[in-house]
Amino acid sequence: MVTMKELALDIYPYNVYTSPNETILCVDSFQSMYSQMLCGIIYRQEVLRCGAVFASGLVLAIKFLTLHWKQLAHDIETGTLNPKITDPNIRACMSKILKPDRELAQFVTGQCFEGNWEGIITRGWMHFSIEREEKWWKECLIRTSVIGIES
């Protein structure tokens, strides 16, 4: 039997994350989402895929971006973290990542200002490939129908 983890690593060996564990494991959903979104923007050139347990998670992430892009751009421009982020572990890890970057802040503002959210993932994260994601899911479905899977 092949586990889902083994299957995922075999088919799609991208197990490097742009967000530190502290941001992923934070129990406060706002602080977790905000800091992960900030990392995703800062490391946007390195993002190859975006994952969520359910598709609704991706929709919530885009909705989060529509609501908080101005503050995210401000944090990137100034190199300071939103004061609503109070978790000491997140603040510590983000202090090592977040540096002033006016050009990136202007890019975020340019992509978000007019409110055109159609295609925001491929515009903001140009190395992200929807086709690559679709291929991965199709391969998972094919393999799960042919071999036994343990969760």
C-alpha cells in the first residue's frame, strides 16, 4: 500500500514552503492567513503551487487578499509587520523575512488597486501553473484508482 504522502512526494516533489511553520501552525486564523499571504507575496517568484485542503480554502485566501491588500502592501513597503499580528513566534520569524521593498509594494498595489481579481493568481505569482496543478490532481486520481491508498 502507498500512503498519500508517498504518492504526493512521488508525483509532485514540491515540499518546500514559502511560509515558516510558525505562520502555518498559528491557531489564530487571521494572523496565520495574514503572515502566510505576506510570505507568499514576498517569495512570489518562488511559488510553484498553492495548496488548500478544500477548494474553498483557496477562495478564502483570495477573498482575504481583496480585503487586506492595502495593509499587506504597506507592510512590504515599510518593512514593518501589521500590529494586529501579536503572536510572538510569528513576529520573530517575520522579522527575519520582512524587509522594506518599495518596488514589490508598488507591484501589489498595481495588481490590486483597480479591484480586478480575475486571474490574480497567475498575475501575482507568475511561476504558478494551473495546468501543472490540474496534471497533478489527474495523476493522483489515476494512481488512486489503480493502486491501494492509505490515508
